[in-house]
Amino acid sequence: MQPGVRLFCMRAAALVVGVVFVPASGAMAAQTYGYMVSSLSTATWNDYATNCPQNLNGYGLDVTRRDLIAIGFSKEEAEKMTGADADAERLPRDVAQRLLLRATVNGKPVSHYSAPEAVPNPPVIESVVGPVALGFDLDGKITGTEFTDPETGAKIDNQLWRAIGCSENFRAIPPALPFTEELTWALAIDSAPAWMMSITGEDLTKDGPVTVTFERATKHLERDANGDVMTHATYVVDPMGRSHNVLKGEIKGGFLTVANVPKFYLQSEMPFFPEIELDKAQMRMQVMPNGKLLGYWGGYYDWKRYAYMITSRPGSGADTLGLYHSLKRFADATPDPKTGQNTQISMTYRMEAVPAFHSTVDGKILASPAADASVSAAMARRDPEVKPKAGPSPPRAQVK
Amino acid sequence: MRKFNTKFFRRALCVAVNLLPLTFSAVHAAERASGDPNATSLRLSPAQYKQTIADVFGTNIVIDGRFEPEVRERGLLALGARWANVSDIGIERYDDLARGISAQVVGPNNRGTLISCKPKSETAADDACARMLISKYGRLLYRRALNENEIATRVKLANDAATTTGDFYAGFAAVLSDMLISPNFLFRYRTVEADPAKPGAKRLDGYSKATALSYFLWNSTPDDQLIKAAENGELQTVDGLQRQVDRMVGSPSMESGIRAFFADMLHFSDFETIAKDTTYFPRYSTKINDLAQEQTLKTIVDHVLANKDYRDLITTRDTYLTRSLAALYGVPITDTADNGEPDRFIKHRYPEGDPRVGILSHVSFLALNSHSARTSPTLRGKALRENLMCQVVPAPPGNVDFTAVEDTASETLKTGRDRLLAHSSNPVCAGCHKITDPIGLALETFDAAGGYRTTENGAKINTSGVHNNVNFQGAADLLPLIRNDRALTSCVARKIYAFGTGKMPPRGSAEWDAIEKKFGEDGYNVLRLMRQVALSDIFYAVPPAEVDTATRN
């Protein structure tokens, strides 16, 4: 069996094991509302001054300056090459090559993107020290590494945010997304088959158990006249089923929540995300006044895959090495039995979804948008989305 | 091959173009001055121009440019074509179009199929080949055979251009451009000859009959078979005319004629200036303008070609939708096309009980007859009365105060009905609003983009009213009343005649009354009606005097 097929079968088997059985007698749902995921990004909490008081990481030019010093240039030479009059995009070719080929494999210089482990003395970037981040309690333990979730007040696990939250790439306050994620999501909308989500329950206007089903569509998202994702379009479920997830959830206390999902998997496309794959996944979502869903998905993800996603995106050249090693340092789950290095990291996504129709290939309508924007009083968002206050942009980092 | 000498080409055309306004003026002045009421001309519409080029040169030819604005008279652009002329800017536009088309015709992609003779040398003039091409295409473009003088003049021009440029094809392109800006192409003339069967009377000549037929049924130039029928006298016989009409009605090209008529009757040209406020209607993207027209035209063509009752277009549940249109309507549609493929039209039937029935629930009617951010029951009622029922709604006086109607944020006048009642309480306004508003208010559950709603500003929308002394509750009750209104069928019949002739049917004509009666007996079958009109004497009638005998409506 080919490796790719074997991996797919393993994932399919894991899904089968992980899916909670839904008794046939309880499966006759009175309501099923359809949505399309219209936005997905790493959940950020950008209280920069609190999170990153040393301001060591800086901006792109600051990173380049540090890298130049790391490969042997003096502080003065590095400042000259990245100073106000310099064009860091046009470093001398030999310098740019030395920066690129910082790794050494079998005695030969290779690209640090391909072999980040083979770079001597990799940079240690500043990590988040602030107390707040969005997420979920994934391990049920208090180890001292937790944040406090600003929405629920709970102690949560989000070591990915600790690892990358001081990087310029992830300095964004919603509705703005992290820069490279916003760029690649904008590209993905118009090409990648979209993700579908439906909520099924006896009465979605009240608290109670629900089934949340995810699929992949055959077509990409449609845009409306404003360039946003169009509501009320119809999407056909991809019959291949590679992104089929059936999850148990409940509506309670103003939230739609999903918990205890051994593995949540959505097939994706580069350069956006290679896939969405969360172990021990949890979700919470609410309905906005305009009928859209807003919420968070959390779980453990392979930290190397996340790092690979950063290096493969256009415009993400700044500090990829630093981010790689930061993610490795803060990985907090599933240790490799041989090396002891944790292979997964706790993380949280922020998502939005718009109402939509779902259909099978042969025209059966599986889900419809809710009748009106105030669809579900039980999970309607009553307060604005929690966000940190936007502060002034930090100054350039000092060279040390 | 030597490079195409654009400098000479432009110089040759410059002469032709500068003379053109004089030519136009001369032709039309001569017509008016002669007092000859039989000489009427109709300017080709943009749709007719494009269809003609596609039928003569094929669909590979891209027509990229703007046309002279059209004139709408009594609800039809076809009626306004009588008065349409060509302005200075219009000549430039036609010239741009002509040069673009002729360059493509002789270009390497199309030359193999469109230039059916091979010149002795590609870098020199060739009399015989030029003559063959000019005769062939001149006949199709001018809709008649060219006389020897016309051919000789153009062959000389082609030869001169070919010699100067060193390119045979450039020479022919110069002549083709000239023909495409000639009044003989841009205008359809009705020319007459003595009627041998009625001494002293006149009749349309064969070419004029062929042209009238072809632009009526196919919205395009006569094909070779029809021109031959004109030349050999077949169109002047009852059997011959019937043979050609039946051939044309049964042809796939008939769809063009049906589309052109209904696009004109339903004022689809207004889509060029329509825009919706995307703050309120984000699903109304710019492509909806084209999709909305196509939805209605596909629905109508399907209906007419299936020989169904015209009246049922008001109440049919069948239509076509794309994913974008369906999202705007708020209904599901399953499209299994591959990712990245464009939207497709898919047949859709609204279920029983659905509020959408008939073409009056289409975006093409609802959005077209609304403002950018709010509905207008008055505009919708007016459109139905005038466009589909041929009834006259007087224009508002110049000093009307629209404040109440436009105040969509009013705390007390929450719905369109409330605001209109406040506005039309003024006795100056009430008279006209009685004609339009009951109909328009029945459609108030459709917003300015065509989406369905049951409330406005939190208040429930009331769609009840009275039409022809019959109470109704909403569109579901009203539309059957409209369907059965005699004005609906009488109007479409009269407009179909007007579309073909450029004038309304003659008042008091026994033949026209018989045609209308037969329309009813045929189950209001539009195809049969068009056939009857095409076979009628009045379609080709040459009026004895210049007085406009058209019915005033």
C-alpha cells in the first residue's frame, strides 16, 4: 500500500474510532442549520506591551540584522546593511546566499528552511509572558504554563501562542488576521474547496445536545459584491469524504460547544494550511447578530507541520528559524518515545462561518440557513467579541 | 508577409469617415425632402449588429466597443429605431467597431475559413478574388446584391489599398471596414417597387421583405437562402413566403428573435445603468445584472419554444437559476460543476406554496424597477401597466414632493405602503398612484434586489389590494388576475408587430383584429402569433400616405 494511502486509511480509522455513536432513534433532527467556514486563522491576543515587554523580536529588518550578526558580520556592518538608507530586499547576492544556506548537512551548506535543525546556534526569540490567551483546557492539568481565557475566565493551554505571539507576523487584532494568514486565506477563498459545517438538533433555539458535522465542499467559497464570503449560497458535499467529521456537542450557557474529539481533521491546501488536524479537539462558537458564527477551535497539532506552514507561505521569510525553534521549545504534548521531544503543541484557531445551503451531489438538501439572523437565542452573542486594546506600534528592536 | 500598413489604412478610412456624416445627412435629407412616405429606415440595434456579424463571419469575431445610444419610443427601442440616426461620436464608434471586425476577418486565425479565395499573390492586388469577396459579403451585409458600380468602386479601393500596403488582405480589410460603416449596413431600408398585381400601387421589393422577415424572426441579416428567395421572386408569392417563414420559425435562430423582442419589451437595456447599494444587498454583485436578464430570457424562450400559453409566464413555477442567483433569492440549487468552473444555469421549479411565481418575481423585474436601496411599488406597478399591458401612466408633475416616500428611516412610516399612503394622500398624486400602487404593493415582499422578506423595519408587510374591482391578498392572488387580463395578451401581440415593423398595428385594421383573435384561438401561442404576423399583408404594407396610422398608445 502506498504511504499516502496508508496514512489516509489510518486517519479514516482514527475518525471512525473517535466519532461518538449517534443512536438511530435519536438521529431524526428537527433542525439542521448550514454554514461555510468563511475565516480561519491562528487565534491572537495582541496585548503587545504586556506579552512582549523586552521587545526583542522587532520587525523584519531587525530579524535580518540579527541574522547577519549570527553569520559573522559585525554589529556596525549589520546596521549599515539594514539601516535607513539600505534596501534589505537587495542584500548583496553572496550575503543573501550565506543567510539562506546557514544549515550544514554532511559538511555542506544547505537552506535553513529545509534543515532548520542543522543550523548552529539557532536564534532564541522572545516568547509571550502575558497572562491572557484564547483557548481550551486540553489536558485537565494545571502545570503553570497556562493562560487565562478572556472570554470564559478558564485556565487554558495555548503554547503555540506563547511561542509565536511576539513575532511581527502574528501581531493582529481581529477582524484583522495575522498578515501572512490573511494573505493566503484571501488566495485560498478563490480556489480551495471550502469547508462546510452544519448544526443539527431538536430545537436549536434552546439549550440541548447537538450534532456538528463538518465536510469539504466540491467548490471554493463564493464572494459577494463587497468581496466578503457570500451568504446563502449552495455547496455540494465532496463525496470523497476525506473531511467528514461528525462531532457531539451541546448548546449551553450561550455557547455551542464541542469537546473530547480525539481527532478533528479537515483537508486543506497550501500555502494556507496543509491541513487542519487537532487532537483532543474542543470548540466553542456563538451566533452574531448578522447570523454569522464566530468561535474558536483548539487542540494539539504537530508543531513541525505548523512550522512548515509558516516557511511555505509567501512573505514569511522573517524569523522562520526563530519561530521553528520556539515552537519546538514550547511543544507540550505527545513526546517522541526515542528522543523525548514533544511532537505536538497546544493551539487555538479563530473561525467565522456564514449561513449556507448544503446539498448532496444528487440534489438532496442537507442543511439550510436559519430563518433569520436572530436564529438561536440560546447561542446568540450578546457582547462584542473580546479583544485586547490596540496599543501603539512598538519601536524597532535594539541590536544586542 | 509585409506588416499591415496602418498609416494608409487610416488615411483611407479617414476620407470615408469624414464623408460619412454628409452621406448620412444626404440620404436622410433626400428621404424627408422627397416626401416619399414609403422610404423608412430603421437603424440596427446593438443586438442586431452583433447578431449580424456573428451570422456573417462566425462567433470567433469579437465585437469590442460601444454603440450609439438607442431611442425608446412608446416602450420599445424597436419603435425608436425609426428616429435613430448616427452622431459624430457615433461614427467614430462604428468606425472603431468596423476596423476591429475587419482586422479579425482577414487575420491569421480566421482567414482560412472566411477568405474563400486565394489571391495570386498575398502581397499584391487581385481583382478576381477581391470581386468575389466584395460581392459575397456585400450581399450579406447590405442584404441585397451589389450593383456593378458598387462592386467596381470597391474593387478599385481594395486594389489601391493592396498595392500601397503590399498586402492583399489589408486591401480587402479596408473595403470591409468601409462597408461596415455604410448606411446600407447600419440602416435597414424599406424600398418599394410597383406592384404588378395592383396597377398604381406599390409593394416592398423582395430584398426589403427578406430584411423585414429576418430581423423580425431572427434579429439578424437574411441568410443566403432567404436572399435567394428574394431574388427569384419567391417571397412575392403566398406559398413561397410561407415556405420561408416556416423554415425560419422552425430554425434554432428563432431563439434570437424571441430573446430580442422580450429584452426590448421588458426594458433590459436599463440594466446598463442599474446599481444596488451593496451595504443592504451584498449578494447583488455586478454579475447579477447579466444573470438576471439571462434567467428571464431562458425562462421565456423555453416557454415559447414549447408552444405554451403566453399568459402562463405570469404564473409559471419553472425557471433557471445559477448559484449566485439562487443565493440572492435565498433558495438552494445544486450545481455539480467542477471547482473553478463558471456558474451554470440549472432548471429549477419553485415548490407549491412558494411566494415566487412567474417572471414578475424575477430579479429582472423586481430589481430593475426599484431604486438602489429601496423598493418602488409605483415603478413596479407602472412597469407592469406600461410594459406588459400597454396602458399609459402619466408622468408625475415636476414639483412633486417625494420626502415621505424616500424617508425609509421614518419611525412612524415603517413600510413602503405606509410611506406611499402618506405621499398619495395629496389629491394631485392620488389619481395616478391608484393605477400603479396596488399592483406594486402586492410585490412588496420582494426587496429592491429581488430577495424575499416579510417585514420592513420590523413591521409586517401588507400585500393586499384591489385590481379591476377584485380584492386580492398578495402576489399569489394578484398574478392570476393579471394573467387573465385581456390587456396582457393584446399588448404583447401589438408589441410583437411593432417590433417587426417599427410601428404599432394600424387602427381599425380587420386583418389585425383577425390576427389578435387567432392568437387567442391558438392558446396565446407566441410562436404561432409571430408566424401569423410574418405572413400577414399588413406586415409588408406600404401606406398610401405619410400620416402615421399607428395606433396611439
